[in-house]
Amino acid sequence: MGNKSQKVIVTGGAGFIGSHLADALIKDGFNVVILDNLSTGKKLNVNKTAQFVKADIRDLKKIKPYFKNADLIFHLAAMARIQPSIKDPINSFDNNVAGTLNILLAARDAGVRRVIYSASSSSYGDQKTLPLHEEMTPYFKSPYALSKYIGEELCRLFSNLYGLETVSLRYFNVYGPRQLVDGAYATVIGVFIKQAKEGKPLTIVGDGNIQRDFTHVRDVVRANILAGNSDKVGSGEVINIGTGHNHSINEIATMILASNIRQPKAVLAAALKDRRATYILPRLGETHKTLADNSKADKVLGWKPLITVEEGIIELKDKAGL
């Protein structure tokens, strides 16, 4: 990636994925500037070695000066999650479309070399075949999914029109340490770990048979760093970042409830019987199955996932004392 004293910007660097990425970049010797409005990020997550700027990506005038002399922009700031976007689509589009446009404008005007954009596998929606590959026609089931896809197209446009190098990484259900466990932006594994720790029943949405390709945050961080370095990308490519394996929500619940993560499925039946798990109503906008074809990531980034969901959940359970 060049000289390690280079300046890089991480938008959303106080958030779950962004803070892990900032930590890794600092460990590699980069000069990291974090832009975050702390709407869902936490100051506690911010690496003390980074320059932290409390700023909203929707405010172009405020963020623009920080782009001067930056080499790379890792753009993770967004209003994430499907359900909040259904309730408030304006907020999703303001942050994820207008905010991304501002990042690209600031990067273009500052002569930044490359923008690595955090895209979403939710753009696929429900497809007739699996695994999901980058050439598929998107099918949007929520304002969030559409807003993140528009961000990809903006990146492609800026590469084609202005010569700004961009690459979009479509994440598949990222989980790991620092994931949000409360509120509308919480993710299922984080929620389950918190509920189990508090002795509350795990709340399984619908029938629990929806399947997700759960990808560990450290694998996602590696993908970002490789995307900043690869000479095979930069013209607006879209690349899946997922493990190529999926698990149902029932399976995830079983892994968290089981004393031994590889115990049989009878664990869930017992948990339901003694009210350590319960089913709740299905939600709008949810895709039934996701499964990444990650062959493109391997080909152009040299990226393969290293952490299985079993290993990732064991780590989270150990940290939570479960």
C-alpha cells in the first residue's frame, strides 16, 4: 500500500467495523483520521493513536479539509440495517446516498488515490439461485438495500468520469467483538450473546429458518486492506466479502445455547421447552437466504475467509463468560 506514514481516512471509524479497521491500519503504521458523528459509533471504540474528528458526512464543507493529502479513504459511515430504513427511508438516503456523494466529491477534489466503499449483500435480495455472485441483477427489499447499491453506482461513476479509483466491497452479515447489541441497529449474533448472558430467552425471528452467510469482522478488515493495496481493482468493481457458507438463525441460536458448540439440534428444542428461546413475528424486508460466491475476492484481492462462524461464536461466548 506504499509508504506506511501515508494518511488514510476511515469514515465511521468509531463504529463496529470501522474501529477494527482503524486499529489494523494503525498497527500497520498508517496515519489514520477517523470521521464519525457518533450516531451509532462509540468514542470508546476510537483508537487513541488516531486523529478523531466528530463530523457528519452529510456536511461537505466540514469534512472536506480533512481529505487534503489523504491517500486512501475507507468509507464505512452509513445508517445501517434494514428495519430502521423501512421506518425512516429519508435518513437512510441522506446518509447513504448524499453522504457517499460527499465523500466521493471530497476525495476527488483532494486528489485522493482510492476510495474503498463498504457495500451490502442486501442489494441481492432474494435470488432464484445460490450462491450470490456479482453479476446478478439486484432485487431490493428495503430502502437500506437500495441506498447502499446507489453508493456502488456513485463509486463506479466517479471512477469512469473523474478517474478516482474506487472499489465496492459487498459485506455479508458481519459479526464479532464490538458489534451492536442494543437498539434498532443491533445484529442477531450480538443480540443472542447479550440475551444469553442476561439469562433472557433468545428471540428468534419468524421460524428461524432464514439463512445468512456470517462473516467475521477481522476477515472484513483484511479485505479492506487488500482492496487498498491491490493493483487489480480501482475502476468501480463490486466484490463479495463472505465466507461461502451459510447458517440458519436456528443453528446460530443452538451454537450459543449449547455448552458444546457442536452439540445436536436437540439443544434448541430443549431451550424452547424451558423458555431459553422463543419465536417472534417475522419482519418486513428480510431476505430468505444469503450465500456468497467469493471467487472474485480470491482472484482480484487474494482474499479468503479465515474464521469460521463456530470459531467466531466460541470467541464471543468466551468473552461474555458463557
